[in-house]
Amino acid sequence: MASQGTEKALALLRRLPRVSLGNLKPNPGAVKSARRGRGIYGGKTHGAGSKGSGQRQNFMRLGFETGNTPFYLRFPYQNYYKGHHMRLSYAPLCMGKLQRMIDTSRLRTDVPVDITQLSATQLFSINPMEKMGGIMLKDEGIDHFQATLNLEVQWATEAVIASVERNGGTITVAYYDPISLQAALNPMAFFKRGVAIPRRMLPPQNLIDYYSDPKNRGYLADPTEVARERFVLAQKYGYELPDIRSSPNQEMLLERKDPRQIFYGLQPGWVVNLEDKVILKPTDPELLEHYAS
């Protein structure tokens, strides 16, 4: 015979609903952490879905045209674009604009004009980090150019060279590596850093022929060959080559930088102290050998 407590428990169970999936719930305060679905239970393409890169990334690769023959395969190879990633761009400077800069006293003709002097006019935007190599002289306004100056640029054509030399001037094309070019564009900012003037690096392999050719007035060319090419160019264009030795500015017109030099009058390895207005020169033999040309 059941006890009184057992009868009460059985009576309570008779009044309560039966346990089923419809009335199951977690304990009060219990929290279930969300779990990422695995395999085919993880939503779209968690199982197989796409093949290859479609299983590993949610975008198509560069140049993919959803099954069509891509653009770079529809056209034949063009040799013109060979080595395009190594080519430099140059800020253009017309000969007419150069003459106007001289006439308006933006440039001095009694000192050598290089990229430092040209960038100080604030008329050019040159960014070495964007594969810009300096300034290129163009022949627009070539008939109006009448100045006599010692000019150094990074690229020039034959007609431009003839225009400068016909007026008794000299021109040199010189290469600047990105670090040297950045220092030459803004000398004050470079000197404030308090670091030694670096050596200018030699041109890369694809430019070494251009800057070594006396016809281009390359800064690595033999001066004797350059003098001979000056005479050949004068005969070709039909003008009389002025004698620089008889010019009152002979010393200025014949002044040249060392191939490792960035600034006129300042050698690699020197430290310019703007605050104390002194120039510190290296004395250690290893430093002298390192910065030697």
C-alpha cells in the first residue's frame, strides 16, 4: 500500500503536462554560445559549392572575365611595353618657358642651373616615389631661346641641345637616384635632418648607355668626345659654335659635378649644420674611402 507522500506525488504528476519537445527550455540564466556551422551545415558553399578559388575567396582574381578570353590574351604582345615597369617619367620643361623664367628673374644665369635651382621656382611637381626621374627639356619655343647658361637636366633631345649650345651655353644630362633626387629637390629639409650627404648612385642598366653617350651630353661621357660632338652638331644644324674660352663666364660654363655629387660645392659625406652654420667633413679613412668617387 502506497504511503501518503507517494499519493501526493502521483497526484501532482497527473496535473502537470507531459514532457515533450514543445515544452523543453534551458535552465534560467543559461547561455548557449553560437557555433559556426561545419561542412554542409554551414550555409552556402560550406560543403563543395564552387571549385578552386571560389572555395577560398569571395572575389574573382584580377583580369578574370567570367569565362571569356581575358583582355590581355585577346591582343598580341607589344614590344613597346617591354620593361615599362622600369621606365621613369619626367616633368616637362619647354624651352620657351625656360626663357620666360630667366626673363622674369626666376632663374639666374651667372650660376649653374640644375634640378635644385629649377625646383626652387616652385613651378614643378616631382615625386621620386612615383617613378619620376627629374626634368625633361622639350623643344617647344626653341626659336625664342636666347640665354647663355650652364644647364643640367635629366633628359634632352638633340634639337634642345643644339639650341642651348648655339647661344654659347652648355648642357649636361645627369641621372639622380630616388634618394639623391629627394635631397636635391628640397635641400633645406634634407640639411635639417643632420645626416651626411649621400653618394649619387650610377644609372640602372637600361639607362647607362644614354648617360654615357657624348651625343646626349651624358655626364658619364668622355669630355673629349663631348667636345667633338659639339662641333659635329653645329655642322649638322648649320650654326657657328661659340668659343667658350673667350667668354667672361668661362669658369661657370665649364663647371661640372662629380658623378657621385648631388650639390655644387658640397661633397658626399659632408654634414651641413644649419643652426651653427658649419660644415662637418669626415676624417675617418674608412668614411673617406666610402664616399670617394
